[in-house]
Amino acid sequence: MGTEIKNIDELTEPILRGKTLQASTEANMMTFIDFGEFGHFATDEPVAHGGTGEGPSPLHTVLGALCGCEAVTFRRTANDFDFEYQRIEFEAGFTIDIRGRMGKRDVRAHYQTVKLQATVTTNESEERLAEVVEETEARCPVFNLISDAGVKTEMVWVRKPIDA
């Protein structure tokens, strides 16, 4: 029995993968999240918002997850495109209209805007970078989750030569 290799376009059935974690809170603003073999951390709110300030806010962690997911997706896409680079540096921010989480139902409780700048250190051309970026954004699950939620998302990719 040999291994059959198919083109991605020939795969018509979903290929689902699942992951789990455990989380708990003691009726306060801090949530302890256990990722099993990958460790654990806590999210919290700043003191000014009723938390203890001992961890990033859940909204900050989603923004961090966006950076991490873009990085992983870019790496995989770069491999597929034989694109060489040394590093990516991210700067990210978001805005939120807090009236939504205060209970005003006609205001979205999630991000209003997300802005992300990714500086890629590479000697590849801007055209090649643009190809990898286009495919990365199409493939990135967190980027698409945020975009599909109707969040105004501004993603800027900057090429930085390795010699600079």
C-alpha cells in the first residue's frame, strides 16, 4: 500500500484539528489559563479597570495571538514560496468603544479597530514580499477571525533590508 499525495484542490472533505485548554477564575478579573504541556498564564485587567494588573488583558492577548499567528503563517508561506528572511518585528494596537462592554447593545463589545505593522528583515524584493504577504493574510486564522468580525483592520508590511 503506497502513500497517495493529492493536490490541495483535490481535497474536498474538511481536515479538522482540535485543541483544548482549561481556564478558571475566582469571581474576579483574573483568569488562569492552563495550556497543558505548553504551560500556563493569567489574563487580568489593569487596576484602573478593576483588576490586579498581574497579567495582560484578554484583548491584549488576542492582539498578541494575532502577531503570533501572522508570524507562524508567514513562516509557512515563506517556506512554500522559497522566500528568505531573518525576522519580523510587530507593533500592534487596537481601539474599543467601552460602551459596548458596559451594556450598550447597539455598540460592538469587541475591537473597533486593529492596526498592525510588521517589519520583515529580508533582502528579497518588495514584489516577492507582497506575494508572501497576500497569501499569509489569506491563510492566517486569527487575522481572518478579526476581519470576519467586521473589525476595521489595517495591516502594514514594511521591508527592511538585512544590511540596514
